[in-house]
Amino acid sequence: MNIPPSLSEQLVSWRRDFHAYPELGFCEYRTAAKVCGVLAGLSGCAVRLGREVMDPAARAGVPTAEEIAVARAEALDLGADPAWVDRMGDGLTGVVAEWTYSRPGPTVVFRVDMDALPVTESSATGHRPAAEGFASRHPGRMHACGHDGHTAIGLGLATLAAQQGANWGGRLRIIFQPAEEGCRGAPAMVAAGVVRDADYFIAGHIGTAATETGLVSCGTHGWLATTKLDVVLHGVAAHAGLAPQGGRNALLAAATLVLQLHALPRHGAGDTRVNVGILHAGTSRNIIADRAELKLEVRGATTAINEYMTTEARRVIAATAEMHGVRAEVLLAGRAEGAACDAMCKAVVRAAAESLPGTTRAVDSLDTSGSEDATFFINAVQRRGGAATYLLVGTPLAAGHHQPAFDFDEAALTHAVALHAAIADRLLRAA
């Protein structure tokens, strides 16, 4: 499917706007409101959002009420439409666009993600967003993974979908998902039923293992299931010199816990990972610390192996707390499952990719060795008999994902939209 130059220019404009105003998971009020505004202007598009597409109880790692309120106010100050923002409630920033065509056919669902990362963007003169004036306006937040591009790709596909009423049959749905980072947003949308009737599901990413212009990976493998946990250890403060025996040292308990977590026995059936990424404890050198906070994750090659790691981590947390006489509070902060792509879906992606002049090479699958909550969508669709894949669109990267100097070749946006539209055309035109 040909992409007119005007749409290519619009894709870059959308991407740069989202890049300049990054928002963290469940706080994407401005981004989601802009998405809704564009979708509402497209022929035949039904827009759903907020509680219509998210189950609040199924979220993990939700920001505090104060953080959400600040994000909402910031979005409104930046011109977000209050009507859309109001419908998003307290952090229910997911959006779903849908077209129901007049002829019968399958339900085809695409998913793109919208959230940014807590990364301070590079201000170096060689960093293109800084040099060309679209770097993050929000210190400490950055689109360092390409989700700004993904959101633009979703809008590009939506623009083309609105023009296909006479050509396509069935139903096309595009999910604009919040809070992919940390694997937090997808379960709430799955629980709300947004893929309950899906016959085909396609998610994807620019870059990652595909760093060659024109490369398309029709699927991915190596996804690690993961569990993210936030742990608070509650101890008892005491004077460190006068009466240390009266305290219960949460800092010491945390230090022990870090070592014990990293010493967890691995599983022989597949790869495992464990990492404590954040540890904060104590208030003064002469006070027994009465509080420690840890943020950690475990991963496994399969959902079952990750469940083993999660169970072991929780066991070690409880045992360490008991040993040091402190109380452990454990909160689920995010999770993802293992998943596999369907050969049938990969074949459709290959045929679509090879029909495009922008494709230089199509491969069956690339190894990701990461975690993604799109796996919840994939597994939900496959459980009811549908087919799914997670594709990659190649682009050179200025720096790796999640790094301050991350950037990608914006020509990949046009290629990605053409690919997504060609996939939809192959699945819906034959209806």
C-alpha cells in the first residue's frame, strides 16, 4: 500500500510532538487525548477509552493519586482536550479505535504502546532531537524506546483504515496501550475484553534486534516471562549508639535480602534472571533504619519457570524479614508472560513485507531476550483459537533502547505504516 508524502510528513510531525512531551505509564493524558482527537476526525472510527477498555483492578504499578493528579493537570495545561481527559479517570489512559466494515470478515487487532521512560534525555549537540528542537520538554522523562514512533504508526494505520470502507470486510481494531514499560498496562485491557473476539493480533516494535534499514522480522522469540516486585521492609528505629538493641534494622535486612535474591537457585529447564535495581534505606548515620525500599524483578524462559522464580523470591523475602524481625510489604509492580508467534501470522507478515518496495529483507524471527506485556494479548488470542505475532521493523539506532541518546531513523515510520496496512489488507480484503 502506497503512503502519500503528506502522510509521511504527518507521521514525523506526530512522532516529534509525542517525543517532546513524554508521559510515564498510566499518566499519558496528553498523548491519549491527542490520539483521541485524531481518531475522532477519521471516517467510520469508533473511539473507546478509559473504563470502556481498561479494568482498573487488573493494573499493576499504578502511580500514586498525587502523581496521577499532577499528570492530568500538566496535560490540561498543555492543551489536552478536557472532555477526553475526563473520560480517562484516574490513570485509565488506554484508547481503542475500531472500524466495522459493511462486508463480513475477521476481527484484526493491532496494538501500539504510548508511554515514555524515566530517563533524562541527552542535550549533546550530536543528538538529533536536541539539535532539531524536539527533545523532551520534561526533565527526567524521555521517549527512549520508540513508543513515540509506535503511537505515530498507530495513527498512520488509522488514517489508512478510514479510507478502506469499500475494500475491507470484518473489523479492524487498534489498541493504544499505556504503561508497557515495566509490563503493567496490557492485563487491564485484556481483562476489559479488548481482544475477546480477535481472530488475528499483531504487535511490534521498531529497532530492538532489527537495526538494519528495510529489515522486517515477521516474528520474535526468546521472550522472558517476568514478575516485577516492590518491597518495603518495616523495622524499628533506635539510637545506633545508645540502644541499638531496641531497633529492628530494615537496612541490614535489605542488604541481606539483596544477596539472598541474587543467590536464588536457578531452574534447569531454562534461562532465569534476577535483579534488584533500586534500594533506598535509612535517614541518618546514627539511627537504626526503620524502613527500606527495594525494586526487583525475576524472569524466566517460560511462564512456568518465572513462576518458580517468583515463588522463590517471595519465600526469601518472607524468610529474611522474619530473620531480622522486620515486616515485609510486597506489591506486584508488573508482569509479563512467555509467548510464541504463530507460523500463519508470520507468513502473512512476510507476504506483506515482501510486497513493499521499502523492504530489503524479511526474516522469520529474531531473538528479543526481553519481556513484553503484549504477551498477555498474544496468549489471550491464542487461547480462544486466534493467531498472533510480534513483528520488528528495522531501523539504525543512535544509541541503545532506554539510553539518553536513543533515536531512530524516522523513515522507519513510513515503512512500518505501509507494512501494517499491507497486513490488514491481506487479512481483511479477502473477506
